[in-house]
Amino acid sequence: MNKRGSILRRLMLQLVGAAAVLAAILFVLFQSFARQLAIEAQDNTLFASASAILESVSVQQGEVNVDIPYAALSMLGNVSDDRVFYRIGMGAVPLTGYDDLPGKPGADAVSWTDQYRGDDLRMVQVSRALSVAGTLRDVTVVVGQTQGGLAQKLAQISRMAIFIGAIYFVVASLFAYWTARSTVRPLNAVAEAVARRGPLDLRPVTKPVPSEMAPLMVALNAFISRLDRSLTRSEDFIVEAAHRVRTPLATVRAQAEVTLRRVDRQENRNALKQMIRAVDESSRAAGQLLDHAMVAFRTDHLDQQALDLGAIAAEVVERQTPVAALKDITFDVDITAGGGFNGDAILIQNAVTNLIDNAVKYSPQETTITVSVKGNSLKICDQGPGFPAADIDTLTDRFARGTNVGNTVGSGLGLTIAHEVALAHNGALTLSQNPKGTGACVTLSLPS
Amino acid sequence: MRHFIFAILMWMPVAVFAFEIESEALFEAENETARLRIISSTDEAVFAPIIAQFQSLNPSISVYYVVASSAEISKAISQENEAFDIAISSAMDLQTKLANDGFALQHISAATALVPAWGNWRNSVFTFSQEPATFVLSNAAFEGLEMPRTRQDLISLLRAQPDRFDGKIGTYDVRTSGLGYLFATQDSRTSETFWRLTELMGSLGAKLYCCSSQMIEDVSTGKIAIAYNVLGSYAAARTDLADAVTIVAPQDYTAMMLRTAVILKTATAPDVAGLFVDHLLRGAWGAPPAKEVAEYTRPIPLGPGLLVFLDRLKRRQFLAEWTNAIEQ
Amino acid sequence: MRLLLVEDNARLAAAISDMLVLDGHAVDHAGDLATARDFVDTADYDLILLDIMLPDGDGRVFLQGLRKRALDVPVIVLTARSEVSDRVGVLDLGADDYLVKPFDFSELEARVRAVLRRRGGARSNVQRIGDIAFDRLAGTLEVADERIDLRNRELRLFEVFAANPNMIFSKTKLVDRLFSADEDVSENAIEVYVGRLRKHLTGSAVTITTVRGVGYRLSIL
């Protein structure tokens, strides 16, 4: 079977790949958004602190005073364990705090990152104009904070982003798997439905399928109907061939027989008899060739039915009785009930008919053919010439005829057909000598 | 402990210091592999057993223990870059500033994990002792009088009996006592009674002290009847005065000073310093507390808030107001 | 017996008719289904020999029609198809037996005989010869109400004589009647069977007499 990839696998890979890409995008978006929020939050806190300090700047008796609210710095301690630095200045004159803390001169409500005492600080600056001793002076408050707390928060955010991305990926992958499987299910359903069919079922497949599969189903059904037509044509051809071969043969034989009854002279009679014999051989050959073709055809698609070998044998014996009676041949039938096997009814009937027909043909006048069935084993013994020991192995070969059949008409396919039918059913055909004196025995055994 | 000889009270001038020290001692170990230098505001006598225990567990480590005032400690480290491994101080605001200004090393261990969140700032400042600010009252002076349990009680009492308590109240001079300044400033932001009480004390001619010991002595002798915002642990340590004084932890709230240890950036052997700090912390936090902590006790919070009252303008402002209130 | 032969091949039909007439039957021949239906509507037949592939239709449809009209006449189907499925199908449709072309006449006669015997019918077919009651259909011989058991060939031999009591049959003719064309039998075999028949007939008023140089003849004593 030529396989090129798997739809399921391809679907899965693509969907999972898409999920991975989306998860990564989700991660990046979440991360950057959350980082933004975290940085803003820190800035907001710093601004609150700086603003509170700025509010507390006052002018008393021409002097600038700052009464830093306790909360202005303790609030920063509540948010994180970062180190805090501040500077309050008026113009270029430092008022209090860490005098060497950097700032952005002239700016109000700005935030930036700076270096101080070897660390990165997040800084904010706010300023306000104050009237000091008659002049307007700019008071600035700078508050800075190390970014340890922010770093922790960002790490937490990263972890959360990875977690969300991972969860999304897992869920999306599961979803992808479920989706892929359910998409592929109709394919499997159709395959199963077709596989379940019996060998002779050539009806169109009518299972409902998704619209994308419609062209495939149309092609499949077209193929099935072509096959059906082809098989029908073959069957018709076989029937036609049979008819065309047999009808003229029948005419010749009938006329020969009529003439035989009207003719007395021995040499004429002999000639007519030979003609009749030739016709019989041809028609037998044709019949068995057709049978053989049918067996070969059917063994590829065995129809399985529950069959009773005893019942089949009984039927065939009954049908052959008139013919056997012509030669005063009697059937001794012994069928024990029980057994039962699954097989192709037509093939089995064909095989049994061939074997009993053989027995009748090779039995001399006024003899007995024993037909016994035990379980799934059929044994037919005649009192004819029997199988020569040398021939036993080769008799089931195609067209082999025994060395002692003499003038009896036969094309040699009878045993072959029965043998092939037995093999097709995992059974066996065995030839042996009749234990009671002369004659041949054929045993058809089938597994249950 | 008998494995080695160690010299306590060996007066060895190890170095010349540019700041004022109160005492120094070297606890020497045999086969010394490391020397721990500790600068502390706590008396050596108090710390000696702790050091001894430490050395029994770490026999090859010597300990050089220098005692100085908390202000001097801060100056030594931040301004004079004196090389010490550990700074131990009762001035939690100064310790916090040291850590904030980058003079501390971070230390994380199983022992530091024992410290509650309010007692650990940035894994740099660890508390190992919490001591309350209390009223210390003279039993004799309060004969027949109900002792005040809250600040409001105290205010009512002083208002009711001004003559009895005139000149009989003592408290820290916050201009010179770091601990006094800490207690006073925390008081001022915690309760609305502080300024009223301060004015009241000022009007009654309160005596100002530099140190807890003197204040407690004077209470025991009856020279003063009430010592306000005094470190309760020192009072409690004076078991000899147990009959004479009563220590009252104010029930409206009792501020708790956190005595802290900081490993300094200048430590030459930070691991050894860590060992000592761990030992200290395990001793403090290893076992569940001996007695339940009353719900009105409030540990003063560690954090940048403590920097506020260290601000020069803020301090100037506060001292001006306080002086105004207390000196009438 | 009155037989209807439905067969489109004229030569074959002629040959079969001749054989059956020689056996003593009356044979009507229809070359297609339309004619066959006409015949069936107008006359009663003891047996119908039906071909499958006819110019104006499938013989099986005709058979189905018969059975649907509750016409119970025995039918033997003559077919060129030998597949078991077809044979079984034919029997299911209501045929009594079938023969695959080309067939041996002896087989045809044997099956006709078997079908007629099976179907019996009201018509009694007992022929009295001398003191012998001969039921052709049942294939029984009774002498003074005593049943004589004969083998198949012996019976058929008697039947040949009984059909033409005063006719002399040559050995050759008897061979033709008793043995199928592909059996290689010498004329001595006839002697053996005649001998056996004579033995069975001892004690009755009927016997087989030899006509020297010509053949045999049935005689009533």
C-alpha cells in the first residue's frame, strides 16, 4: 500500500503549530502589556509619594519648609522592599534629602530611569512654583526607587505569561487533536462501511459524507458501477459462450442419437457412436472449463454462509439417482447429523456434484456407491477400477486422468475443481483406495 | 568550651578609631581562621553569652566586639567607612538608613526565613529583639493612687493632680537621645495624645534625660514619679528595683523598638558574618515565644518610612516644635 | 404421454421429438413462448420440456406464469447454463427437474420417467398383458397380484416389449433402447438381460420368445 503522509498527522501538526504560534503571540502580548502596567504602577506610586511631599512644602516667615508626610515614604515601603531616595530642592539650591540625587531641571511630572550610587533607579520629578519672599521660585521634588520590586513583579508576570501561554497551547492542542480526529472520522467511516460489505455487494455507497468528500464518493460509486457492469458483462459473456457452444453440440448429439436408432450397419453405428462420444467430450470439457473459471472467480470473494454438508450431499444424490439408475447403480447413503461450516454454497455444491458425477461415471453396472457424511467430512466410494497407486498424487493436477480410465469420457477437471474448492475453504481433498475390495474413495473434508 | 582559651576583657587596642567608642573586647579563638568584627550599641555584658555560645559552635572564629552609641555607629559606617562585618543597634531608623544607602549586604538563609515579614527589611536588616516603650512608675509615689494604663489615663492624671506631679516627670531629651527621638516621633504620628502630653509634661517642668539607666534609677529613688516612653527592657533588667518600680506597657498601644543586626558591605568575611547573624536569629526566633504578645503592642515598622524623621528639615521642624512644647 | 416441447432450435427440436415419439409419446412443438402459451391454453399436457433462451423471452418467465395460474403441469427445463445458481433458481421457480444441453437421451427418458412417476396423477396407467399388470409410471410388474421386483434395465426392457407386444426387436434396437450412446456394449449383454427377464416371467402367461436371426418378441401364452 502506497502511503503518502497522513491527513490526521498533517492536520495535527498544522493545528498544533498554529496553536504554538498563537501561544507565543499571546505570551508576548500579555508580557508586554503586563510589564507596561507594572511599570506604570510603580511610576504612579512614586508620583503619589512625590506629590505628597510637594504638597507639604510651605513658606513660613520667608523661609521654605518641608514637612515630609510619613506616608509619603512609608507607602513606598508598603509596596515593595526597594531602597528609596529623595531630593527636595528650590531651583539649584538643595533643601533636603539626598542632595546628589539626579533630576531633570525644569521638568514637572516626568519619570525616567537613572543611575545613582551604582544602581538603576526609577525616578519621578514633580515641581511647583512658590512665592518666596516676593519672588516666584520653582520647588522640585525628586523621588527615586530601586527596581528590585519591579523586577520581581516582572518575573512573576513572565511566569504567568508562560503559564497562560502553556495552558492555551495545551488546550488548543487538545482541541486540535479532537478536531483533526473528528474531521478524519467520515473517511474512516466510509472505509469501514465499504470494507464490511460482502464480496458480491456492488451497490453504490450511500453513506452521508461532508461536501469535500462528495467528488471522491461520486468517483467511488462510478468505479463500483463500472466494476459491476464489467462483472455482469463477464457473467453474461460466460453464459453467452456456454449457450453458443452447447446449443450446436446439443443439436449434433440429438441428431446423431436419432440416426443411431435408425441405423443397423455396424460400421455406421460405430461412426455415429464415436461422433456422440466426441460431442460428449467437448461439452463436458466446456462445462468443466466454465465451472473451473467460476470456481477461480469465486474463491477470491468467498460468500460465507452456514452450510450443512450432509444436506448438500443428500440433494446431489437425489438428483443423480435417475442417471445412476440407468446403469443400475445404487447409492448407499449414510449421513450423520452434526457438523456445519461456513462456506460458499455454490462452490460446495459444485464440488460435491463433480465428485458424485465422477463416481457414477466410473462405476460399472450394478454396483453401489457409498456416500457417507460425518460432521464436515464427505466420503464417496465407488466399486470401479480404483486409483492406481502411482496416480494418486497427480490426479488432482489439472487435466490429469488416471491410467486406468480407459474409454470413459472425462476431461479430467472434476477432481481438480473439487480440490480447488476444498483448498479455498482451508479444507482438503484426499484420494484413497476403497477399503472394501476394489474401487476408489474420495474424501472432502472441510474445517468447521 | 574548655577546648580553647579565650581572653575576655583583654584590652587590646586593635585600631585607632575616628569615632567615639565606649568599649571594645576581643573574644579570641584558638587556631583562629577568621575574625568577626562587630560594632554594636548593646553592652558587651549582654552579648557575651551569645558570643560564647557562637564560639562553642564555631571554635575557630574570633569575635572583636566594639560598643558605641547608635549615632556614632551610623557615622562610623556611612561617613568614615570603618571596616566592620556586622552592625548591631537599637536605632532601627539609622540601621534602615544604612541599608537604604547601600552599606548593607543581603543575607538569606534558613535562619532568616524564621524572621517574620515585619522584622526583615530587604533581607538586610533583621530584628532579633523587640523592646517596648513603657511608663515606669514609682510604687512609692503612686501609693493610694491608681496607676495610669493608657496615655489618656496619664493625661487625665496629670491634669487632675498637677501639684503632685510637678517636676516629677521624666522623659528622654529627644535632641540628644536617638532612642528618645525614635519613640517620640513614632508616638507623634501614631496617636493624637502625643503633643498634648508633651505640652502637659512641659508645663509640669518635666526633667529630660539622656539615658534610660539614669531615668530608671531616679524613679526607683522616687526622685521622679513617672518616666515616660522609657525602654521597658532596661527597666525589667533591673531586677533589684522590682519592688520599687512598676513597668506599665500602655494599653492604648505600646510601641516596640526593634533591635536589629545588619551585615555590612565592608565585611571581609560575609559568610562568617552570616553564620553569626543566623545564630542570633535562631536564638531569637528558633523557638516559639515564651509568652503571648499582647495585641496592643505595635512593632515600629521597618522601611523607608523611617527615613522621614531622619530628614534634616523634618527633624529641625520636629525638634523646634518639641522644644517649644517641653520647655515652658 | 402427451408432451409439449418448447425449443427454438428447429433441428434440435426435431431430433428430440423423434426420440420421444419412438418412445411412444405424443409430442407438440412450440418454437417460441407465444405459441407455447397458445398450446397450453388449448390442450392438457402430461409434461412440458422447456428451453430457457427463447427468441421472444426467458423460459423462466413462462414457467412463473404457469405456476401463477395454478397450472400444475410437470416441467423439465432444458438449459445451456450449468451454473448451480441457475439450476437451483429454476427449481425454485417451480420446475420439476432440469437437463443441461447437450444431454444424453437415456438421461432425458430417465428424468421424464422419474418426474411423471413422482407426479403420479389421477390417470391410471396400468397396462394388462396376459396375466401381468404393468404400471408404466410406477414401474411395477404384478403377476397374479404378486409383485415382481425387477432391476431398472430389466424393467425398461419389458417396457419396450410391452409398448409393442407383437413387434420383433433386433438386438441392436434393444441395445439402443437400453444403453446410452456412450456405453460400449456388445449384443451379448442383451442376451443376459433377456435371460433375466425370462426368469422373472416364469410362472406367468407372458414370455419373451427368440426369433432366430431376427431378434426377440413378447408372446402371450
